Amino acid sequence: MWRAIMEGLDRRLGWREARARVMADAKRLQPPNAGWGVTLGVMALAALALEMLSGVVLAFHYRATPEAAHASVAQIRDLVPLGWLWLSIHAWGTHTLVALALIHAARVFVKGGHKRPRELTWVAGAVTLFAVLGLSITGHLLPWTNEADWATVVRLGHVNEAPFIGGLASRFLRGGEEVGASTLTRFYILHVAILPAVLAAILCLHLRLVKRLGLAPAVATDEEDAKGHAACAEGGEPWFPNHLLRAAAAATVAAGVLITVAAMFPPEPGARASAVTPPGLRPEWVFLALFQYLKYWPAKIMGLSGQTVGQFFAMLAVGAFALLPFLDRSPERRAGRRKVAIALFALAALVWGSLTFLGAVSGRNIDAFGKTWRFNDRGGLK
């Protein structure tokens, strides 16, 4: 009887053929250069899984209205079993996910994994990162704290200055003249429905492309085209069980570290949104560079808003990041043979890191090395 059932299911679903394809893919050799570094993407997936799980738990108790949002978060923290831990995992998970995604992207670039024929794999990964950043921005407002409320006011002010569609986008996101109930509703819908759907679709495409094209070998694209991926992977290990066990270990470590940090350092609850602007307002670390960069633009440039001009160049940089495979056309993958590209990458990382540091210290007094360092709004010493 059981055999008849399985035969019937196979005729209708073709599960035996699908299983055979999966097993064949699992036994396919990966390039010899595929080591622990390739598990960064799996670690990011582990952080994303914890974000999704904790987000579902929080959504059962959250109420997306200005009157109830802050109180519902407090109830989750104080009354829901392990609610404080779920909140902390969700907060720390965002930082972990973004950091791992950025490190993963940097490694792929340095290894030349974005080059032909994996251009669309990179583009899908970049759009996935943008969706994650969008989730970070929209989720920041949901606790309805004073800091999140005013940070959203500042963000939408920057959006309003963006070229081409800034005014339309800011009005749509705000839902009125000021940040309020309509803004919270729209951010909530974006956070729990629209952006997760976009993220899921693009991430599935990204993973499908990774599966179809395989990991990039440490040879030039011309050589891979001539020999084929299978020949370039000779001497490597199969995905199952070698790389699967490595990926499982990395994902377990990433999840364990995230949960441990969340348990040891739960974020402090913020005050409810009010009309009082909080001191020292600044965005999350990943947006600090842009926040600081826009400070250096004058009010007007040839009759145009300096903010608009500055954001135009920032948008060009974001577009260049997403379309990087079509700009970096060299067939070489080895970093030692791509000195100009690696130097430009190092310069971009240095600029981003410097702006992030200046954004973190601007307008603050920092006690270090036995003295107090006083920084102005542009990050310079007073």
C-alpha cells in the first residue's frame, strides 16, 4: 500500500526525478578556492532567519498606532514570555545581518566573484542588501520612540531633497504634512509585507543563480568560458557533505553569537515620541557615512540645493555598486592582477570608514587617552 501511494505521488509530482537532480547538484564539486569565506552568505542567511522568526513573534503583539505602538513594545518586553529576548534578537539581528552582508559583498568583489557569467548574481545580491536596509529604516520607527520619530523626520527631510522623485517619495512615505499615524501605518506595511516580499523574491533569484552557476573559481573568466566550470572545479570538494557541514557549522556559530549578544546586551527602552527633539540625533551606523557626507555640501550650488547635488552623487555611487559587474569588465579574478580595482575598493572603504567615524563623533565630547576631545558638527576638533 505504501509503495502504491509513493508511486502515485511520483506520477503526479515527479519527486523521484527532483530528488535525483538535488543529489546530483549536492555531489557537484566546488572550486578548490571555496573555503570558510564562502560561508559568510550562509551566516547572513542564519541572521535573516532569526530576524524573520523574531519578527513574526513580535508582530503577534505589536499594534501599529501612535497611541498603542510604544506601549505594545513595552508589553512585549515585560509581559510576553522571553519578549525582551525576542526584541533584543530583532534589534541586534539587523546590525548583524547588514554587517555580514557587507563583508560578504566585499569578499565576493575581492575574489572576483561578481564577474562574468555571475553579473546578475551580484545585482540580485545588491538589491537584496537594499531591501534589508529598507527594512532597517522602516523598522526603526515602529517602536515609536522619540529618537526614532525625530530620526524619521530627518530621514524624510533628506528624501525630500533627493533629485527627481524626492518630493513625491517623501510625501508618499509621510502620508501627510508631518510624521504621524499615516507614516507609522505606511512604514509598518512596508516592513511586514512589501519589503519582505521583495526580499524573498530577490533572495530566491540570488540563490537560484548561485546554484545554477556555482561558486566562482580562482581563474580568469576567459579560462572558465573555455574550460567550463566543472573543469575549473577539479580538485575541489563536493557540496555534500563537505561544504554543507562547513556551512551548517558557520550558521550555528553565527546564530549562537547573535543570541548570546542579544541576551547579554538588550537595548535600553527609549522614551515615547514627543515634540521635544532629542540631543545628539544621528542614524544607525550603516547610514552614518551618508549622514556626515551631506554636511559638507553648501546650501546652494549654481542655484541648486547642495543637498540635492550631494544626494545625486550618492545615488550614482549606489548605482555603480549595484551595476559593478558591468563596470569592472576585466577578465581577471585574482586580486594580485587587479591592482587598480582593489586600490579603488580600498579607497572607497577608507572614505566610508572615515565618514562613519566622523559621523559617530561629530558634535560630541569624547574622553580618551587621558583628555577630552571636543568635536564640532563636521567632525573637526574644536
